[in-house]
Amino acid sequence: MKFPTPLLLSTLLLLPAFGAAAQTPTAPTPPALNLPKPVRRALAQVRPEAMRAHVAYLADDRLLGRKPGTPGYQMAVDYVVAQLKERDVEPAGENGGFTQRVRLRRATVRPGASASYQPAGNAAGLPLDAISLLPHPEQPTAQLSATGLVFAGYGISAPGENYDDYQGLDARGKVVVVLRGAPPAFPSTVAAASQDQTQIVRTAAAHGAVGVLFATLRPALGNPARLASSTSVLGADGKVAAARGFVSGPAGVAFTGTLSAAGLQTLLRAATSDTAQVMQRLRASQPAPVALPGTLSARWESTYQDFDSYNVVGKITGSDPQLRDEYVVHSAHLDHLGVGAPVRGDSIYNGAHDNATGVASVLEIAGIYSRLKQKPARSILLVLQTGEELGLLGSAYFAARPTVPAASLVANVNTDMPTLIAPLLSVVPLGVQHSTLAAPVAQAAAYLNLSIENDPEPEQNRFIRSDQYSFVAQGIPALHLKYGNRTPDGRNNLSEQVKQWRALTYHKPQDDMSGTFDFEAGRTYVQLNFLVGYLVAQNPTRPTWNPGDYFGRQFGGQQ
């Protein structure tokens, strides 16, 4: 799953200590799934040892953690392309090949950046280290002088949820201060989507803001670094095509940064607002807008390092003369963190679970399709993305600029860190409650004797933290299948086991082949993901967002 960039790191840490309400996936009892004998036979041929072999190669020290733009990542690309060719998958990338070029830009704030706040009247100024500037990925030199700031709660404007943090606020020409979080009354996936940094910035820009400060309630830990970096994707025109927390062009804002807890309290006191009362209103899912007097000025320079990485795209052509021009996407991210700070004597972040297991799943899904003489009605795209750990950048680029006609993408089934450490007895289909994808998920799970459960950790915001969300943001129904809580001993505490595993292994060098794996669970996971995609590909009706659904309204063109 995605590793926070400094931009993400500085803002994900700003979550208030209150969460969003859980949301229950519901679906009618599915009809019994009567698969053709060739499909049943192809399903039965998934081999745990094949998955193990893929993971062992991709997580080998020789690949040095598969960081985008490195020779190790290119070794992973070459391996995946070779495996797809062995399975008779057709190239579906650029220029008749299997790859799509993704131009990445790493931007860093240069030393000497400055930010100051001139309060109104006799109010106190901000502490010296209250503001940390974030780089501008398009302007090497940038400056800002904004008279007036506004506190806009979580920075959310959601008419469909009868909630607007901007009610009564004039943000035109001002810097908006927001907290990371969402109203506790919001359903969990809606709460997660509402916290998407790009959407927060876009909403601020729509209200005329010139900057956004992401504030925290947590006390500073030591002296935070004032210089930050971020990574974005460039389009053919050299402009930013995708970036977390940045919107290119006139719709964007000129300035983003972070604000310490002490800085937020200083601003609210200057506005004669009671911080406790403001937080109490937000906890009660009530907007708490505050006009903040004073002038904020900033000047900073950004340096850039541009480099290439690649998505891998393969195709299995469908059998129906009309539907073969539509595509179901099976995806997984191919990248990981590279070489970093040593942990217990190891500095290679191999990414065996995250996400070599997901890539192995897609390769074995391709193997099932390759064994079918009669292909499904729709075509299948197999997409292995770069830059997930940098902020879903490879998937954002592909979903917005696919190598097939954009309107032909009907659904995405994403595989990311299935956490294969125990038998797979139940699943959590993240996002399934928002679209008609609930039906094939229910059928596939019932066929494999898997129960469907709620997300045990809605506060983790997992629905927006992996590549399926890039497809959702383009209006394409998508989901991500995770482990459920059931265990063979009946304790049904797998989520607790996963928490312990995550604390010791997740995003650490210890996520290598010496860890815990259950590749029999991987076999079931592959079968489940295949069946969901296969059922969608066979259904003459395209998946749709549910009537009135939040994501349908937000991205799918619903009224």
C-alpha cells in the first residue's frame, strides 16, 4: 500500500482523534454460481508455488526494493512483461509494447524558504516554526501575500451529505486552514474520500482560496523539518498531470503547507475563538468556520529531479464482437520503497507482501484467463502500476490517460497487499457498497465459501489509499478486496493479528521472504479476484454507481 510522501506524511499525521462511522456492505443473497467446466478447471490449476516464485523474485535483494526510476524497478518491469508473454497476453501499452511511460518529478523546497504571519491589532504572531512550506511542482520560484485567512474545519463541501465547512465563509484571495479528518457522521468510505488532499485543495480553489494550510492538533515532536519534498506526474506538455494535494493550472492554489498545533491555537485566539468549542462542533459533525485576521506572506524556491518510470499494460481480447471493445481492469502496484534507513540491520525494503503478492496475484489471474479457450465477453486489461508508494501516481496517470479509449474502462478490481499470513475465510470488499459490483463479489465469495465482512479498520482510510481510488476518481466503479476477520480456530481475530504483523513488518525491510506467508490463502485470493473480474466481463450490463451514491455524484456524472 501507499507509503506517505513528505506531503502525505505531514498531513496524514494530522488526523483528529475521532473517526467516521462504519458502513455495512449489503447485497441480496446471490444466486448459485454455475461456472462452465473449463472455467472450473482453469480455477483449479492456480498453484501456490507459482505465487511463491513470483514473490521470491520480485522481493529479492537484487531488485533493491523496486523503487521507481531505478534499475531494480526496471528488473521488475522486465520480469512482469516476460511472465505476461508466457501467458499469451497481448501488449496494450504505448507504441505496440507492454509499457506506458510515466514521467515523475521529485520537487524539494530549497533552503532559505520563509513564511511569516502578521496578526491584526495586538494579537500574537505565529511561533517561528509553525508553518512548513511544501514545494510547488510547477513554479521553481513562488511567493504569496494573502490578507486574511479562514479556518474551514475539515475543508469539506459535500451538499449530498448536507455538510459544508465553507458556509458563511469568504475565502476569496485568502489562505484556508483545514484539519485532516471528516465529520464522524459520514459513512466510512465517504469520510475517507472527503479527506483526499487533492479534493480538499480543489474545493478551496473553487471557493477562491489562494493557499491551503493543513493543521494538526498534535503537539510538535521536537523541531520539525521545514523543508519538504513531494513527487508528481508530468504530462506531455510538461505540466503536472497528477499530484497529491496539488491541482495544476487556474483551478489550483499557489501555496500549500502545514501548520502546527501551536500555530492553529494562535490563529484561533487571534480571532477570539475558543479552540475547544471549535473542536466540539466538528466532533458533533457541525461546521465551525472562523475568519482569521492578519496577513500571511511566504517566499520559497523548489528544485526538481525528473525521471522516468513505467506502468505495464497487457490485454486479453474478449470474445463478444460488441463487448470486446470494453475492458475490465485487474491492477496491482509494482513499486516499493527502495533502499532506506536501516531497521534491525537491514536497509532494503523488499516489499514482499507490499506488493509483490498483489503483482503475483495479477500474473496468476492472467494465467487463468490464458487457460480459457473461450475468453470472456469483454476484454481484460492487466495493469501493473508504478508510483503507488509516491501517492497513487502511476494509477492516477493511467486512469486519466489509459492506453485504450477512456470510455471503454468499465470496472477496476485492484489487488494490493492481501496480507497472506493466514487462511482466507472471509473478505472485506472495500468500496463495494457504492456500485453494482456488490453482486459479482457476493457470487464469487459464495462460490468459494467466503463470508463478506465490514471493514474492521475504517479509520485507516484504506479505500482512498490504494490504486482503485484513481479509477474511482475517473468515475469508474472499483473495489479492493482485503482479508476478513475469520480464523480457523473460531476466535475471528485476524485483524488483530494483522495489526501485530503490520507493526513489525509493514513498510520495513523485514517485509521479505523470511516473513510469514500463506500461499494457499493466496490461491483463494487469486480465484476470488479472477471470478469478480470474469463475472463483470461476462455481464452484458456495465457496472454502475448505485442511485444517488456519493461517488456517482462526485465523479460519475450523477445528479
